[in-house]
Amino acid sequence: MDTVTQISLQQRDKAVNWHPYTQMKTADEIIPIVKGQGLYLYDNEGKKYMDVVSSWWVTLHGHSHPYIAQRIFEQLNTLEQVIFAGFTHEPATQLSENLLQLLPDNQNKVFYSDNGSTAVEVALKMCIQYAHNQGKEKTKILAFKNAYHGDTFGAMSVSGKSYWTRPFESRLFEVVFIDTPNAENLKSLQSQIKEIADEVACFIYEPLIQGAAGMLMYNAEDLNNLMKFCREQEILMIQDEVFTGFGRTGKLFAAHYLTEKPDIMCFSKGLTGGTMPMGITTCSQTVYDAFWSDDKYKTLFHGHSFTANPLACTAALASMELLLQKETQMNIKRISQQHSEFIKILTSHPKVENARQIGTILAFDFQTGQGTSYFNEIGKKLYNEFLQRGIIMRPLGNILYLVPPYCISSEELNTVYQNILEVLDQFKD
Ligand SMILES: *Cc1c(COP(=O)(O)O)cnc(C)c1O
């Protein structure tokens, strides 16, 4: 008994666990977390951390939210799981109804899966088979340079090429990468697309902000123009709102900044308020109709064991209820306004470049004189400095960002800002 308790959780972890995006040999000591509540995570020594990255952008209302927990508990005692082929249940149906009401009015059907990457896989398969079911084979897919759509093979294929994808490069399918649109390049993008339009199965994009690439932001009007052109070329559009969905950009969905409507949308991350893994792919009636047939070979052959898991659906229902409450909407507004004020201060700091914001997401480049790269060593130093101060920020290389849960108070947010300024001064050399 004694020997067991003497082995630390870190040691036990190291013996059996393999962590994501982690070079296990050179990794720093990892931190055992024993509790989460609201904005805070607590380690095994009682130290608390402000989780201002929402645990990889998933937590919306804070950790261990009692209302979501209660709803999941009730569902757990009622129906925990049921095969979703040949059967249905209230939580999935209610969630589909509620979600569709909030989306652009051309979104008509909901397909469930397990995470952001699978939501993207489903979307890609819908588009490729959409053509196939109509007797066409479209071999090309359009995506943005620097895109990130997930880590499974299809999602990797449509993501920008990097060190991550290098070992798999020869196994990825053909994708044409284009620049994100701006006021100057629209014409050139249009002619690039026009040349191959007949062969393009779909265009997939992160709307308004490329998250994993380093919170790179671009303009709604420019995206709208590009979407309009794709619509005219009859290219299906997949809007990946895995990150931007559920209030992050200041509106419920990035779609609400746009007048053009995508054919397909992807959701995950904030979908369940960050409590349970789930992915959703929605589509228009037009897409759905291409599969609607007496011909069984026109079926969408895709599914997962846990498709539309009732617990995850219930978590999403509870989270969306909280999201639509006036108080949450006011918090989102307040965080956005506080960020705007802080940007003014940040911008004048000599170590800060390109301070930017959309809604509750704030980002800036830490000037290193070595350019921007994920493998920039400064990121690790900054990460450790913030950790010591009890703040979880996980820089993307030298790019620092905040994606706080909506429960963060204005005082807590000011504390984070103050710490950022102190750390910047400390690293001013
Ligand atoms: C995180 C992310 C994904 C992948 O989601 P996972 O749940 O991590 O597989 C896909 N698209 C975007 C835009 C993301 O930010």
C-alpha cells in the first residue's frame, strides 16, 4: 500500500501514457490536475490555474458546470447509449432541432460523429460522394494555405503542409491550396479557381480566423466575396466552425458575419460546452437530396459506434441553453469589449506585433527578431512563465492568445492582462 502511494502520479503517467503533440523524451514535468471549477484548474498540490485557453478551446461556461453535470447525470440514469442506426432518441432529435434553428436557413440535416476531425471527414465524404452519386468524379479539393482541419487522414490532407503532415505527405490526397482572401487578391483567386472549377469537389475553410495556424484573422467581406464566386461556380462549400462556433467570435457562429451560406458546416469543441466529445456535420437539402434514392449504393456509408451518444447530446443541449441566456450573451459582449480596450495598450508595447481580436479571441505576436514559427523556443519560456503565475496560456510558437471561457469575470480578465504586460516587460531584454 505504502509503495503505491509513494509513486507520484507523474511517474505513473510516464510509465503508461503517451501525450498528444508531445515529444515524450524531452517533455517538461507534467501537471496532475485533480479538480476543475469555473475558470480554474487545481493541481495535486493545491495550486490553481486560470484556464484562459479553455482547455484547447472547448470549455464555454467553465469547468464542471453544475447544470450541465446535473443534466448528464439524469440522462445517464435514463439512457446512456443506443445504436443510432434504426433507432433514435429525444436528446439527438431535440439537439438537431435546436441547432438548425440557429444556423443559416439552408442547413437542413444533422449528421453526428465524435470530434472535429471526424466532422470534417464526414463533410469531405459528403462532397466527394455528392459528385459520385450524380455520375461525376471530382478529384480536386480547395483549401486555404495554413489551414487546420484536424489530424485524421482526410482532415490532414486539407490542412496546410507542415512538420506535422510531413511523414504522411505521400499518402495525402490532392488539394489545391489558395491564399486567404483580401481586398487585393480576389481577382487572382477567382481566376485560379475558375481554371479548375469543373474538377473541384468542394472548398473547405475556417471562417474569419485560422486558429491553429496562429489565430490568423481575415475579413468577413472578403470571405463573402469568395463564397459568392464559389457558389456561382457550383463548388460546394464546407465551413469548418469547429473552433469559431458557439460564441467565440462574438456572434453565435462565424456564419452570422456572412450573407453567403455554406452548403455544409462542421462543429465540435464548444458544442458540448467542453464536457464531452462530439462532432456534428450539417448540410443543405441539396446535398442531402443527392443521397436520397432507391439505389442503396447512394447511401452515405459512414458511422461511428457512438454516433449521437445521448449523454453528449444532452451535454450539448444543456450547454446551448446556457449559451443563449442573457447573462452569457452579456459576458461575451463584455469580454469582447475588454479585449478591445486591452488591444490599445498592447499595441504600444515594443515587444508586441500585430495585436488582433475577433470577439472573445485575442492574439498577438511576441516579437523575437527571428520571425514566426511554432517551434520558436520563446513559446516554451513564455508558457512556463505564465504557468508559474498560475495562468495557462499555450503559445503557438511566439504567438500568444487568449480564448477564455465566458464565465471569466472582468477582474479575472484584468489580472490576466496585467500578467501579460508584466511578462512582456520581463522579456524586454
Ligand atoms: C480543433 C479543430 C479541428 C479538429 O478537431 P478535433 O476535435 O481536435 O479533432 C478541426 N477544425 C478546426 C477549425 C479546429 O480548430
